[in-house]
Amino acid sequence: MTQNKKELSASGSEALLEVLKNRFEKNMQRHKDLIWHQVRAKLEANPEKLWILDQMEKSGGEPDVAAYDQKTGEFLFYDCSAESPSGRRSVCYDLEGLESRKEHRPQNNAIDLAAAMGIEILTEAQYRALQQLGKFDAKTSSWIKTPDSIRKLGGALFADYRYDSVFVYHNGAQSYYAARGFRGVLKV
């Protein structure tokens, strides 16, 4: 990474682009009508997005192109790891939830970690769309964006995939589990 910038070195960028290309080509069912060189051109024009994708990769997210937004012209990268990213587990939902814990506080929370990485936590609709591309979180669960009305009452939502179905549940925002992390989306 270059000094004080959220940007990868030339060799780091090239190495990440190769990882992303291989994943893209291996999982064409996720993006049937998309062409890698168009994705690559967009990434090369936005080096800060490569840094973010590198953060997703380093934390176990295995980012891949999951959609293309016709209206905005953006590619959407989702965390496509089979289970909730290993480097983003054991976190409360948000800072308020973290600070409300009396004891056994985890080191961080999902909302702040996502913001520091430059991604957004998946919404319920995005999580359900991801599940159309494969089977994710069969052994883990992932925090999802929680509506303000639920959050104001102390709750937070998470989702997983069991019994050939997507389930959305609630927990106190202060809870955390070794098998619960969060998945993100990056728009490029």
C-alpha cells in the first residue's frame, strides 16, 4: 500500500486482479452476461476500490461480481465465501451494542468494521439475492442491515441458510458469536 493512501502497489493491484479474474471465470453462474475485461477496466479506473476489495479478500470474504446495476452502471461485488468471512466474526452489530455489553466485549462491531473497509453490510434483499447465486452461510450466520425501527428497540437482524431456505432472525445488537460475522457489498 502506498503511504497514507488507501491504494495498493502496482504489484499488489495486479496480484489481486488475477485472483478476482480467476474467481470470476470459475463462477460464471454468478454473472452470466458480464465480461471480465469490462469489470477490470472499471477497477483499474478506481484504484481505491481495489484497496477495498483487497480488505474484503484479506478478511476471508472472497469478493466476486454478483450483479450489475443498469441504472448506475456499477458492478456489485459481494462477499461470496461459503461461510461468513472468517476475519469478520465474533463482532456485535454496532458500536452502541458493543458499548452496552457489561463484560466479555468483543474487539469490534460489524457496522464500524464495514465502514473502515469501505463497504456496506448486505441488506436483507441483497442477502436473499446472494443466496440465488449459491448456498452461503450453511454453518454460520451474517449480520444484515437492520431497519432503524428495530435497532431503536435494541435489536439487530442476521440471516443464514438452512433447510434449503434463507432465514432472517433477530438478536440483541450486543450479542456476538464465533460463527456470526457479516457480508458486504462494494459498488464499482
